[in-house]
Amino acid sequence: MSTPFERFLDNGEHVVELLKLHAEKNADKKTHHTHEILTKSCLVLLVACWEAFIEDTAEAAVAFLVSHTASPKDLPKELLRFISTELKNSKNDQAVWELAGEGWKNVVQTHYKAMLSKHLGPFNTPRAGNIDNLFHAVLAIEKLSSCWVWKGMSNQHAKDVLSEAITLRGSIAHRVQASQKVTSALANRYGIHLFNLAIKTSNKMRIYLYSVTGEYPWVEESYGSVK
């Protein structure tokens, strides 16, 4: 079964194909309008790939945690507190019985789905803050985005570039007209940035899950100096 990062790469191939098509259109000297339609499409797809990667990573991490944990007592204590609070506040007075036997595993999965809807639902975006909130809520990991740093890229700048890409995607998706010119160079820059963010995120989750379960969920990813 493929890992979240591998699926991210597979999805990214569609963007690569669009960029290749853009280069061919340039060679054929087609209209500027056609060029920008392609580059805008690239940017929309890039952010969609990133959002899918974040959702896939969270889901895979929760599934791995549940399948490699013998008892709910072995789960991160803060995660247990989150779930306990949900059960106490539930209007279903039979909810506590769902914990019986292996039922706690389903409760953890249900909690994940609720938190995904809350933090990355239709009115939210895969920016640093929402991602941090999601992973904290479902895995009790503090500030996941703090790992987004590599040579020549500070943590704050990494978050800012991500935010820029998401904002630009929003202006294209909701108004068609972009807030700035979307060139192939810009799309490529954002693509490389999201690729690096995905590597850092995947490796951070790998180490975190090992610290909790004693087993690694997937291999370490790297590209150049980024790992």
C-alpha cells in the first residue's frame, strides 16, 4: 500500500504534465490567455495535492497508531483527554459503552473524522495554523509545522510561502482572476515548496509515531539537503 507521500508524488505528476503542456504551448506561440489558464490550473492542482496529502497523512497516522497500540492506555495522554471530553459532552448517554473491547479504536477513528471536518472542512484551508490544530487534536502532536525549516528557509518564511500559494489559489477558484500573474516559474516555485513541506511533514510524523508505538510507519523521505 502506498504512503501519503507517495500518493502526493503521484498526484503531483498531473501538475508536471500541465507544466509540460504549458511549455509546448509556448513553443507553438499560442495565446497568453491559454498560457495563464494552464498555469492557474497548475496552482489550483498543487494546493489540492497538498490538502489531500495532509488529510492522507493524518488518516494514515491515526490508523497506524490504532493498529499498533495494544490498549487505549498506551495512547498519548492528551489525546485521551480530548476523547474523554467528547464522550462526556456527548448527548448519547450510551456513548461510553462504545469503548468496550476493541470499540475504543472506532472511537479514535470517529474522533479523527470529526476533527478533520472541524479543522480542514469547507470553510478552512490547509494553512499552518489549521494543520497544527488538526494534528494536535487527533494525535496530540504539538506544532507540527515547527518542522518546516531547511537550509535557506526559515520556519516563518515556509509558513508565509504556503499561505501565499493558498491565497492565490483562493482568488483563482472563487474569482477566476488571480491576484497576481501566475507564471510557470511561480507555479514551479510553489510546487517545490510544497514538495519540501511534504517531506518534512512525512518525516516528522514518522518520528512521532515511532516515539509512541516503537515502530516506523514508513521510510524516511529526502531530497537534496531536505529530509
